[in-house]
Amino acid sequence: MSRSRRAWVGTSWKMHKTRAEAVAYLAELREWSGTSALDVDIAIFPPFTALATAAAQLNSTAQLSSTAQLTSAHHAPTGEPPSPSLHLGAQNMHWQANGAQTGEISATMLLDCGVSIVELGHYERRQHYGETDHSVNLKASAAVTAGLETVICVGDSEQDRQYAVAPEAVARQVKIAVGGLPPHALASVVLAYEPAWAIGTGGEQAEPAEVEAIHRVIRAALSQSHGPQAAEQVRVVYGGSVDAASAGGYAAQTTVDGLFVGRSGLTATGLIGVIEQFCAAATEAAAELAFLEGSAHDSC
Ligand code: PGA
């Protein structure tokens, strides 16, 4: 498996940060990204209340990648020096364009705030707010139609793992989530494997080999639903208690295209640490692969 897809690292702030805190965080991130030569997509998912402020902060330096500019799964064009691209994301959306949906937000509203990518199906939404495979599919379809990229979260439960049915549980979630999407739309999809048992303060750190096995299952499920060519376009990333210390272990797995981080991305320094560790290890793994296969492979 080559490193043909551009690395992707995202962080959701969940229910954290005021607008002022968002500005301070993004100023630090932007200062770093202005000097970095890493070939990586970075997506930040603030709470809804900070989206417009975050967009203004990123736009003021013209570092925010708009939907139209997204290179999605592809690396920077040859000849141009690579640098990180920053993307603004939202943590959820409703599938309707508008309507009597108290407390909900539509794709149109997100686009209006400068958002280019939306997170769907996170475990916490499935567990506490009634998100289902079907509603994730409705949202994914609406997002794609509106021109938003998506990061779709899937993951096995503690029980799925205990009874060794994680592969089928995850494959089912994947197939329902992307069901009915046109194959070309898969290039704008990031699939995040986030096992329920690894998320949060009580989470257990997943072994890289375990993550690699499920990532293969995810790619196979995408291939079954949309064909191998469309499946190859999807970035499959890992999330669940990842920090700078563990990022390299996941990056060494060539099936891992990036990371989706929670707590360790709550500070810009923490996120930058994860990105740098991931990219360093991914580059090393790609070089090793190239040596073994006698060919060149891209990485961050
Ligand atoms: P965590 O969150 O890194 O804080 O465990 C991960 C996630 O929810 O994506």
C-alpha cells in the first residue's frame, strides 16, 4: 500500500473554547503553519459559536483552504513547495437545508460561516444524542450535495471487541454511512476509525496493529460499496486518545492516512506535536517501503 494520499490530521474541540480562546489557538497554529513545509491537511473543528470568528481569523492570513481549493486526497502539485493547508470544520449538521428543527444547523449555515468540512457520526453523538447509521447517511448525502467535505466517524464498541465482531460492526457502519453517495464524492470523504473503547479519559490505547487491521476492513468495505478506484480516494484516519507519544506508532502503519485527535489537540502546541510526530514517522515508513519496493512513495 503506497502513501499516495495526502496526510490528514484533524482535531475537534468538542464543547471547549470561547471565541477569544479560538483566536489565540489559531494564531499560534497559523504562525507555525506559515513556516512549516509539511504536506498535510489540518482540519480544526471548533464549537458552532466560534466558527465565524475562526473563519475570520484564518481568512485574515489567507491560509484557510476553501472548498473549491481543496486538493482532497492529493498531495501538493509537483514543483510547488509543500506546506500545511488549514481547513475549518463543524462538529455536526442536520440533513435538511432549513426547517422547524430547533437547535439544529444546516449545511447552508455552515458554508455561510466559512466551513469546508463537517464531522458526522462521532461516538459521543451516537451514544448520547440519538445519532444512527441512517441519520449519518442522510447527513453525509446532504453534506456532499451542499459541497462540504465530511469526516465520518465509525467504531466498534467494547462488546463488539469482546466478541470479536469488530470487523463486521465497523464494515456495516461504513457501508451505511456512504450508501448512495456517488463514487466521485468519496474523494471528499475522510473515514475516521474511532473505537468507543479508546475514546476519552477512560479510554484504552489501541495497538497500531489492531488499528491497521480495522483500517483494511474499512478500505475493503468502501471497495465493496463503491469499487476499488473510489475507495482508494478516501483518507482513512485513526482517532482515540492519540497524543504526540503515540502518533508515530500509528503513522508507521501504511494503512493509516492520518489522525483525528481529541484532548491532545486542545492546545495548538499539543496538536502541532501530534502532526510533527505523525509526519516524521510516516515519512520514515514511506522511505522504508520505497526501499523495499524499489520505488518512490510520497508522505508528509
Ligand atoms: P480523545 O478523543 O483523543 O480525547 O480520546 C478522541 C475523539 O473523540 O476523537
